[in-house]
Amino acid sequence: MLIVLAILFSQLFAAHADAAIYDAELSEQTLHGPDLCAAAPCRDVMPAAQQFSKRKGAPSYVDAYAIEGGKTRLVGYVFLSTDVVDIPAYSGKPIITLIGMDTSGVITGVRILKHSEPILLAGIPESALLKFIDQYIGKTAASRLVIGRDREDEKAIGLDAISGATVTAIAENQVISRSAYEIGRQVGLIKSTPRPPARFTAVKEELDWAALLKEGSLQHLVVRASDMGLADQSSPYMDLYFGYLNAPSIGRSLLGEHGYKRLMDDLKPDEHAIFIIGNGQETFKGSGYVRGGIFDRVQVRQDPVTFTFRDTDYLNLYHLQPADVPSFKESAIFIIRSPNFNPAWPWQLTVLANKANSAGGKTFVHFDQEFWLPARYLEGGRPQVDRPQAAWKSIWKNQKIEITLFVLILGATALLYALRDKLVRRSTRKHKPWTAVPHHLLWIASVGFLGFYLKAQPSITQVMTWFHSMLNQWKWELFLSDPFIFIFWVFIVVTVLVWGRGVFCGWLCPFGSLQQLMHSAGQWLGLKRFQRLLPKALHDKLKWIKYGVFFILLGVSFYSMETAEKLAEIEPFKTTFIVGVWNRTWPFWVFIGGILGWSFFSERPYCKYICPLGAGLAIPGKFPLFRLKRKAECQTCHACAAGCGSHAIDAAGKIDPMECMTCLDCMVLYYDDHACPPLVKERKSRENQGLPLTPINAGGYFISLDSVRRNLSDKTAELASRKA
């Protein structure tokens, strides 16, 4: 009880300490004085510095110096967010943030000095905000930082939102990223290409809605109900049309001459108007503007800069001029007030939302639609824009040789298995080089090339990611970013459905191959007489452990993917091939050492009893299109079962594709007339009677002598008829 009370008191004390930044009193020196670091904890955000300058520049910042051998060396810059931008959060007041950035443009520290977010005191701890800002450390000022998932095609880095405080997260992201970008540009760390101001052509044509939509002067963004995990699929979550109003021809077409002139008279230089009309189950205006003055559902983004709208940026839109305008429930004009926005370049409208997930919680998602003013409205047409190539495409191009070799190995494996009938017919139980040699070559290639070199070890974490992507938001870029894992999974899915899990698990899995090589090494070292399988009865109980592990991990992932990924360390793959055993602590060494040590004496113990990936593949592989062959005599004969290293053959002679590693030993016996009891019996009977041995057919039996005699008789008659 004392321990419980101590924990409770410590939590209360910690909560009180964290809450100290809510409406904290900041001195005039901190907010506006010349010596920022005399009043603010600058070393907290720039640990490498011992000395700081006075405020300088516009917007203002502080130089940070390290003292080395009595001399000073510039190591970075410290700045207060309110010196750079004035972006309100949910409360309508800014989150005052101290930011450090080194001389290469990397953010070294972020500290919130004051916030006025009451929502962080109503069920959401301040620690959530502090955890949120920790994500910025190590990011560069030039990075595109967005709330939500990574956007690899645009080289945008995703940040986890604050659950239940989305507006606060949006505002703070603006504060940190824009402050760092502006100071980085001022001190010369970010080189921005000058963009000439947009000059509009004197097009006087007025177009209807359909024509504007066709030429791209209007854009359509639809967020489906299914995209948001909604039960009601009768209408979209959000159905928006939007466009840019400053271009004279477009503005007059949409607002009419009088409405366009009045809007332009109200706009100041460097101010731009866009309009949005919408239908759907949800409003694009959100609810944040009601209390906090910020619209939390829509943003405009251009390059690394994101523009968030306040209530002062909103104008009512009462009427649109074209007669063919679709009906709409809500409308608005938003004003972008920034010299950093250039309408000649492409920009995006972003819809931000909280999506219901299968675990009963919510996931922060975003949906984008690009707008680029048609060339005929710009003097000189559209500027040349070098769009960055999607990251996954660059990865694939830079690894062409490795990808080719990888595909060849997979193709060779599939070809060998497809020709397995020919390989096993050339082998016998005592001499099987046609199966053993290809197996060992593939195991060596799998461990050395696929595992240690390419680090292409499939994992249960990828299975969990697939499940969540299918249920939440599918992103091809997420899976294409690693070409080897992507290709491997295509191969795995096809082969599991066609032949079962054994082609991957038994032939190509890097860690499974490592265990098999350990077992072979044990034989070469003279340990064969000590190599044993667990009793079949015990095996049949222990084999279910891996299925339990699989379903536990999958279930936990719906509660917390982070927790599931930690539990997935039960897979030794990450430690063995990706991180390296030498980079982990002793429990990992003991775990992997125990598995490989056991493998000297028993085949693939981890695969048979623990592997959640194998369990996940075994379930869809239970009913493959093509199974290994069996004979009627297999129901009573146990020759194959006695030699099955996977214990995959039951008492009735059936092969369980969920456990079979397709080693092909049973198929060697299937055609071996000195090992398969039915064939041995037939062979001895013929030898005793002085009868010839005929070839063995696809059913695993000697071709009958009567059939041979009939064929010979038919051929003799055919030859006689030809001579006559």
C-alpha cells in the first residue's frame, strides 16, 4: 500500500511540475528584452553552447557559441517563436516556444515556455504536448513537417498528433517549422530560389462551372466515408470544390463583376483569396474557430510552408455566379496573408481529420488535392517546376543490380520447386544430391545475401502493418520504400497460395535457413547421433504456441502498435540481420544463442514452436492449390513420417501444409524403390519371379506389366500392318 501511495504521489507531483508552463508568467526581458538568454533557458535547447549573443536580426534570433581553448565558435542559433510568427492555438493565444538550431539547420532542442491551452488540463496531460515537441529534435529547418503520416512522394515527414488536441498540434507544428524555416533562411542556411511574382493575363472570357472545372481552374476533393471508417456510407465524409479567386477572369466568372471588384478592393498586397464550397457528413470549417479562432479542418500548403486560417481570415461567400454551380451546404472565402505564397506555383488544399479505427480510438489522417493555376492565366505560362522524385523510386533505381540478383534467386527457387518431381526422381533416400545441394546453396544465399547483405528478412511487424493499412489507410509508398521486402512479400503471397508456406519458410527465410545450416553443421561435426526430434505427441502440443504468439501480437497491435512492435522482439530477425547481435544486450545474445544452439540438435526449433510469422503464413497456406503427393498405402505406412524433420505427417499419412517445410524427403521416398515400402514389396516380388522392373509412374507405382505387354502388342501389330 505504501508503494502504491508513493507512486500516486509521485504522479501527482510530476503532473503539477509539468503544468507549470500553463499561463506561466514570462518577464519582459524574455519576451522583448535585448538579452533573451539572460531570462530564457537557452542551454536547454542548445546544449553545445556556453555563451549567447544579444537579440539580433529581423525577425530576431540569438547566436550561440561554444568556448574552446579560450576562443568562441558559432554552434547555432536560438530564437523565440513569438519573435518570428504569431500563430494562435486553440485558446486563441500563441504557444510561446524556445527553439535551438545548429549551424547545419538541424533543430537541437524545443522548449515550451508558456501555453494557454485549457484542453491540456481537461483530461489530456501537458506531458502529451511535451512528448509531441520532442519529435522535432533532429529534424532540419528545411524539412516539410506535417501532422499525420509521412508523404514519401513529396518528401514530407509525418509527426504524431496529440490525441484529442488536434488544433494545438497543428498550431505548434506551424510555430516550430515556420520559425525554424524563417531563421534558417535569414542566416543563410536555407537557400530559396527567388520566385517572380505572378502576373495575370488580361483574359476577359467568363466561363461556366463545367468549363472552369475542365480546365483546372476549379478542383474537386472528395473524402469518402470509407476513408474515415464510418458506418454510414450513404454520402461522402466531405465533398469539396475549391479555387483561386485573385486571377481576374476566374474571379469574375465565379463572383461576378461586382463581387470580384469588392473582394479585390478589400485585399492588401500579398493577400490571396481562395474559396471552398462543400457537402458531406462533416463540415470543412470544423469547430476550432468557434472558441480558438482557428480552422482545424483545412489548410493550404505550398513548398515547406503551411498556411492555417484564423477567424479573421474568413469571409462569407453568399453567392457564386455560374448557373451550373452544384448545390452545396456550406461555403467560405479564406484569405492567405503572406508574401511567401505565390499563386503561379502549385499549392495544395489539405483536409485534416480524425479517423475512427478498429480499436475504438482515432487516427489523425489528411487528404490533399493540388491546385495549379492554368497557364493561360499567367504571363509567360506556368513556371518550370522540378518536382522531387518519389523516394521509393530513387531507392529502386539505385539498387538495380541487387534487385535483379534478388529476383533471380526467387525465380530460381520457384523454378526448382516447380521441377521438384524431376529432382526427387533422380535421388534416393541414401543419396539425394539433387535436392540437398540446391537446398544448401539457397540456404547459404538466403543467410548471406538476403539476410546479412540485403537485410531482406520478412517479419510479423509487416503483417501487422498490412492489417492496419487495409483497415485504415492503404499507402503503396509505405510498402514500396523497401524493394526487397516488397518483392519478397509478392513472392510469399503467391507461393503460399499455390504451394503452401514451405517454399518460403523451408527454402528462403534467412533465419530459418540459418537454423537449417546449423543443423547441417551439427551433422558435419559428428553430432548426428545426438540429433533428435521432440516426441510427436509433445510436438503436436507445442506447435500451437506460435499461433498464440501470432494472435496476441495482432491483437495488441490494435490497442498499441508501439507495444506490439516491442513484443515482436520475440522474433530474432531484427537482432540477427538488421541491428546486429553485438549491438544488443545480453538477453538477446542468450535468446538467439539458445535457438541456434538447439538447432545443432533439432531441425528449425524456432520455426516449429515460436515463429509468429510462420503461423501467420500457415493459416492462408492451409489449402494450397498443389499439395505433395500421397499414396493409398500412406494411411498405414509410417516410413515418411518417421523421417519428417517437421513432424508434418500425421498417423493417417496426411501431410499438414501448415507445418510442412517442403524439404522433399518424403517425395524422394515416394519414388525410391529401395525405401518406399509399397515399392520395395513390388520390386522384391518381381525380382523373385524374374520379372522386369518397369519405370515408376506419377502415382508412385511401377507401371504394370500388363500395361507394358499391351503397349508392346499394339506396337507389334502396328509395325506388321505397316509392312503389309
